[in-house]
Amino acid sequence: MYKRSKYAFLCVSMFAQFAVAQTFQRLPPTYPIAQVERLPKTDEGPIAQLERLPKTDQGRPVNAPPQESREAVRFAGGGIELQVPPGWWAEEVPFGREVRLVIAPQRPVITRRMPVDGMWMVCHATPLSESQGEESLSRELSARLRSAIESNGQSSPPTPFQFGQWPAAVAEFTASNPATANASVTGRHVLVRTAWGVFEFHASAPDAIVESRSSVWTATWDSLRLNPPATTSGSAQDGPDQSNSIIGDWKSYRSRMRFTDDGRVVIIPDALANNRSSKPLTGTFEARDDLVFVLWDDGSRLNFRWRMRGNDLFLTDHEGQISHLKRVFN
């Protein structure tokens, strides 16, 4: 019985990573509320300078064409709201311990890798003690950008700016194009520190089309709204101070896990090859101090200890195997 239930639980970390795409609830149009200013020049590498048109008193570019009607989507429990470029593909994609909104001119053949020509964004559920201050946010931006472009890219120094009431930082980068030999991509990476977490935005395109793509990035950014997510349950304190602090949505490297306040638990594996979804595991749970007792709907049982560190959840089974999950907004 333990062997079976252990296998069920470890699907949190054992299923092959291929993304399950989720379509979005469509919303009325949004309105621009913030701008990303043009970056200063950099002396490090051939960083493309993404110029912006001068603005009118109303905040729209001078001589800009009339705004097109675009579809608006909500993501991350309503924490991210924006308009999708006309005709572009947009879906929710599990990626490691994150769930990203990916936007591209067409659907990528393999969604486990972020598109070279496109945008992606994610809202990280992090306590306010992290990423505070201009210097801290800039350091985090540099670290996240290095992870996004791996080791073959160059970037400008982070530039602080204000996104509405929230502090933010932005950098430009250039990197080699993994799909084409002797070609490169250019892009922009942004972090915004809100009261409920850190918003991350990434946009890139091959150098041959980056000038035209930059206007698409700007239009998408101008439509962006950041709202308090509807799913903010759970404690950001260290340790199991309250039995309901595990309530909410969590993401391991290859699966999602949800504890609901009515005592239900579900594990949703990321898709297998060829986007074939695996069947979710469902059951009930009871939390007592730092123990969670799970009864799966097939009759098998599983007990494990849990602890929190910030908004990271660590689950230890009866054999000492530890699964690391991050809180996500859903």
C-alpha cells in the first residue's frame, strides 16, 4: 500500500516535463497604465536600442495608428491582465516550478522551451522580505536574466523605474539564437516588485525582426495591469504556524498540487510527450501540526511531514524523500 501511494505522490516530481496548455478566460479590453522608458546605451556588446516614439499629453505615441481591437486575458489568479497582440497565440505553460503565460506569433512545436520570438511572463509568490529596494531588485533581475539566456548572452546594467506604485527594473540583452547558427536574438527583461510577489516579463526576437517586434512588446506592455491575485491564501511565515497555510496551489518541477479549504487534494502532472495529459490524482487530506494525512480516492494512503520556508513548501514522505514546491497563483 505504501509503495503504491508513494508512487502516486512522487508524480509531483517524476513525470516527464512537457507543458499542458490552458486556454484563458476572455475579458473586456484593458487600458494602458504604465510605460517602460527607453534604456540608456550600453558599452557591452551589440545591444539593440529599442527606441520609443515621443508621447502626447494623453500618453499615446505621436502619429500612432488607431488602436486595434485586441483580446484581453487574465492570468495567475487575476494577478496579470493584458491584451494579446492580434492573431498571436497565448497559453498557460507549466515550466519547471513556475506556471508562465507564453505569447508568440504561433504556437511553438515544443512548449517545454520558451520561444525565441515571443514573450513570457510569470508572477512569483514571494514574501515582502525579498526583493526589497532598488539594489536588491536589480540583483535579482540580473540573476533571473542570466538563467533565462543561459551563459551565451550579454546584457545592459539593470535600469530602475517605477511601474505605477511599484518599484521595477529593466535590462536589455543579446544572445545567440539556438535555432540558427551564427544568428542572435535581442530582448528585454523586466521585474516588478508588488505587495504580493514579483512579476517577471521577458521578450525576445531574432535580430532581423527585433525592430518591428519591439513595437508589439511595447503595445503589450502598455496594456498590462497588475492586480492582487484572487488566490492569496496561505502563510508566508517560516514553519507550519497554521494548519491551513498549505491551502492553495503549488508547483513542483513536473506537476501541480492543490490543497483546498474543504479538505480536497489533487495532483495534476504536466503533460507527457505529444501533449498527452496524465490523469490527475485526487483525494482528501487532514493536517495535524506538521503532518498531513492523505487518503487517495483509490483507497491508498500517504502520510508526510511538511514545512514552509517563505512561500516554498517542502514535503517529506515516510522514506525521507523530500519534494520541493513553490506557491503559484491559479
